[in-house]
Amino acid sequence: MLRMQPPIPARYLDATPEELASWIAAAKSTLGDRVFILGHHYQRDEVMRWADARGDSFRLSQLAADNPTADHIVFCGVHFMAESADILTAPHQQVLLPDLNAGCSMADMADLDSVEEAWEALEDVVDIERVVPVTYMNSSAALKAFVGRAGGAVCTSTNARAVLEWAMGRGDKLLFFPDQHLGRNTALAMGYRHSDLAVWDPRRELGGLSEAECKEATFLLWKGHCSVHQRFTPAQVEAFRTANPEGIVIAHPEAPYQVCEAADSVGSTDFIIKAVAGAAPGSVIAVATEVHLVQRLAAEHPDRTVVSLDPVVCPCSTMFRIDAAHLAWVLEHLVEGRVVNRIAVDPETASWAKVALERMLAIV
């Protein structure tokens, strides 16, 4: 999805790291409790050092909602995260994204039009009343609103199994988007077979499936993926184990099934952080997730060797757009009483998206 970020003044782009740090510190001091800066785990260190709270996308949105004294929430993450924060925070609070081009390629793989088209196509071949839609947190507010209206729920990588079990208690077929890998890994962990799963390709008629395949599949998995986690391969696991026979492999469930199957443990970002912290000193750990988090874990645990499973490290390129220059630009505008890059979800969309989020919270 194309988003238009206006060029920021050369003053910020040409500034030294020290100058940017001094400007950010001064702005934060002036704004005080009126601003609350959120830093997603995948952010670069030059941004994370200024975060008042760090975590995954949903946890950060909850923290913003729990901090009503802040008039301005500066979300150092990507677009869908800022939308979720706007949905959950109070009306007087404004959510800002330092760079509007910070999107999510996975979230953009499923848009409202294509999901509604899929739903209408399924309606012609199956009992749509028995189909429950579930969207991953990494999706737009419009898709969260869609599942809210259609009786579904949102899930995170932490609670995906609980949400999918809830959904299967309400219907006998599930449409899961936008990440096929999280859906597949979760369904298989629940005891379902590969034959129970089918991939829905939104670029093909009826998702590239026959009517019989639509009827027989229990899980219809949207053909979407995370560009970072898609890079991990079983060959990388094998190479790491050859070099480190006692090594530990930890994978995020957005990684392909073959990688998760070969890993020693699989879990969300928070799970990975806790697993590394709980590993014995001297452990050699390969982590299949975004490299900024891996590098931060390595720095925080110098008595352990923590490396990326992918030797050609790949950052989240859209998350990487948030930098100290854009953060300083946003904060200095706030000091001057001007709000830039506000992310606002329209009331009807926000209302239905909140329904889907509250269903998720009720499940777990």
C-alpha cells in the first residue's frame, strides 16, 4: 500500500547522531508526560533508546491505552500498529507514526477488497455461516473491522492457538489471513494434518482451489507471508547444527513450517526474549526472527552467543524507516504545537475492529 511521507527538512537528515539525540532529549523534556513513545522490538537502537515502553505491537497498544495522561502517542513501529493504538486509546489521545512509509508488507498482502471478494466467492460454494474469519494482528484496521462484523476475532502470535480453537468451536471452517505460515504452524500444532489445510491465492479465481477443495479444507490460509521470516530455511538450521552440535534453534511461528519443525522451540517475540534470557550461560543460540531484536538480545546476554539463523541478516525494511531523524522531527513539531503524521481510524471501522480485538481478549 502506497503511503505518502512528505520529505522532512534537511536539518534533520544532515544532523549528526549527537545532534539528533540532543534535540530528541530536549523535546521529550519539554513535552513531559504529554507524550508517550512506544518502541517495537524490531526497531533500531537509535530509536529504542528513547522508548518509554517496548514490546510487541498489541502489548504496546494496550500500554498506550493504559496511559491516558499522554495526549500524544508516538508509535515507533509500522502503520497497522499505530492504527491499533488509535482504536484502543481514548478520544483525546492522538497517535503519530514518525514515517508514514513504515508499513508492513505482510499486512499489505491482504486488503479489504480482496478479502471481501474471497468471502463472497466462498459464500457460493460453502455454508458461509459455518466459516469463521480470523485475522492476524499484522493487518489493517479495515480487516479487523471485517472479522468483527463477520463474527471472527483477531489473534497474535502468542494467542493464535487459543483463538483458532475458539473459532473451531464456532464453525467448521476457518479463513485465516494474512500470514499462511502462522496459520499453518498453529493448525498443525493443534493436531490438524496438512491435508486439512489449503492455501487461498487471492490473485486466482476461487483462490486457485476447486469447489471440492474449498469444501474439504478445514483451514483456508491466505497466501501471505512476512518477508523477513520467509527467508529462513531448513538448510540454515542444518548448517547451524553442523557448526554447533549443542546449539539451540528458536523460531518465530511466522517462519515456514519446515523451519519450525526443525527448531528446538517456536514462539512469539516475547517467547523468544524469555527463551534467550532463560538459556544457560555459554549457550549458542540461533534465532529465526528480525535481526535488530537478535542483535539486541546478543548485547543484553554477553555470556551467551546469540546469532541470526540467516547468515545474510535481513532487517524489516519497512520498520527500518523509523529513525532518529524522523523521531526528532515529530517531537519538535509537537513542542511547537503542531501534530504531524497522525494516524486516525474512522469511527465505524474503529468500532468493529474493537469488537474483534475484545473478542480476542475475552478468549484468552
